[in-house]
Amino acid sequence: MSLSIGIVGLPNVGKSTLFNALLKSPLARVANFAFTTVEPNIGVVEVPDERVEKLAEVEGSAKVTPATVRFVDIAGLIAGAHRGEGLGNKFLAHIREVDAIAMVVRTFEHKDVAHVSGKISPKDDIETILTELVLADMETLQKRLGVAEKDAKSGDKTARKQAEIYKRIAAMFDKNKPAIEAKLDDKERELIGESGFLTLKPFLYVFNVGEEGATQAPEDLVEEYELEVKSEQVVVISAKIESELSDLCEGDRCEYLKELGLDEPSLNKLIRSAYKTLGLVSFFVVNQNEARAETVRDGATTPVAAGKIHSDFEDKFIKAEVTRADDFIKYGGWKGAHEAGRTRFEGKDSVVQEGDVMFFHHR
């Protein structure tokens, strides 16, 4: 899918170092001064998922294709960005183009890496970024609400509903909270879809810690810094460590992780969290040619999934034969899963479940 997650934050918090580690490539420039990144760097990253490798082994697939997530490294933000301060206008324009936001905040001290505000305070960093995004959205809200209220007075029922939604969002902005806190349902989001609120996007908070803090639990950091975010939205990562890991061979990487007390690179957790934040689920198509992980929005129907395999399949969809990835692996493929009673047929109204292995029947 073309869905993307934007890496944002204040200058010098480690966004580009993190991005380069994700891509295992020095694509983004890293330096100790603000606004090193001007135009966004874009990269596609594979989603770590051992299931697709195991499915390929069972079927003897010649090729393995994992799911992917698209990351965008966006210019650093400063206070006043909503008025165009720093690279504010570019920052806001670039963030409008992504589907979710990964906000990088810095907890480590380093005498050679200056913090733009002169002190390390994750809480202040988050508040600064949220405030700028909310202020930018408030300008959008004032215009949209004014038009909706005017049209509502003339009897436009859709405009009346839109005005009600905008007022709920305004109540969040009054508390300096993002629009997503208004908890709109899918129909309400669709009604105001053209508004383009920045803070209606889902958020992920990436704590860039020092080497000594790489094993910290998200809930401990949330408590330590008295943050009003959910621990499940937090990923703890040391961009420095991840950068070093990306330069090592597999054997040395495993040994280094063991020394650090980590069971896997923290980047894997970030990628999976980004995938979840985007609201995606994986399904698999397995044959002798390829074991392939594909992605759809959570809640997508089986014909939509079929369309991911071939554009004609969605319209020509008849039914899908489905089993779970774990069952496919456990029982040795389609034949074994069928004999064990672990397969089923799904029609046009069924919803794709995370981990489904699917074979599509079409006209």
C-alpha cells in the first residue's frame, strides 16, 4: 500500500539518524545544526514477520515478499511553525501528505549535540509539536466551521452535521488536544474528509534514548516524564545503537544485542508499531512461485484483499478459501490444513483477519 508514516520532531532529536538506520543507508544527512533536513527523505521498509519465511518453507516458494511500510523523514519543527517560522510552511505541507505521525522526542544528553530549546524535556517537546499542529488546524477549523454554519442556516442537513463535528473538534483544541481525541467514527471522518486536519492522523511517540536506556519500558518513561500519552503509543529506541547495529553482520549483530540485553533490534518494534498505527493487517498468498505478505486496512473485505493481488480480482471475486498462517505452517500447507478441518470459504461480505492465508476464486 502507499500509506506512509511521517517522522517528525524538533531539530537535533535524531530523526535522520533513525531514518538512516531504518533504511540501512545514509540517505538522510545528519549534522549538529537545525534544519539539516529540508526536503523530506522517503524510504520503504520491510515489516519483520517470521511467518512469511515459514510459509515459504512449507510451500517451497521460490520467492519471499514481505509487507512494507513507507517512512518519510520530515524537516524539524520549531515554535512558531504554524506562522511559517523556521521551515514551518514546508513542515506542515509535508505532514499533510502522510497518513500517520511518528513523533521523535529526545531523552539523552550529549554535549556535542545541541537541543534547540537548550534543555532536554520530552514533555515540552511533545507539547511544542502538538501546539503547533493544533494552531495550524485551528486556522483550518475556523474557515470550515464558518462555511458549515452558514450553509446549515439555509437548511443544509449535511452542513449541520459537519458543524457539529467541527465543534467537537474545537472542544479538543481548546484543551490543546489533537483532533483525533474527538474520537470520530468512520462516517464522521468521511463527512469532514476534505478538511485535512493534521491532528486527526494517528500518533506514535518514539523516545530516542541514550545507550543506557535502551531496555527501558514505555510505561516507565510515560510515568517518569508525566506524559498524557498511552504507553502502547510509545516505542523506546536508541538511534545511535540502531545505527551501529545496521552496520554489523548478522553474527556480530546478535552478539551485540545480547550484550545490550535486547532480544531484537528496537527498529523492528518501531516498524511493527508504525504498521499497527497505520491501521493495517497482513494476509498471505502462498504458492510455489511466491510467499507474499500483503496489506489491507483493518476491516477490509475479502474482495478488497483479492484486488491487492490483481486489480481484476476485486470485481471478478467469487469466494476465498482461507486458513490461518499458524495452521498452514502446523499442518504442512493447504492439503494438511484442509484435512484437519482448518480451512473455510469466505464470501464478499467477510472481513480479512490478521494472519489469514488466502486463495482467491474469481471469474
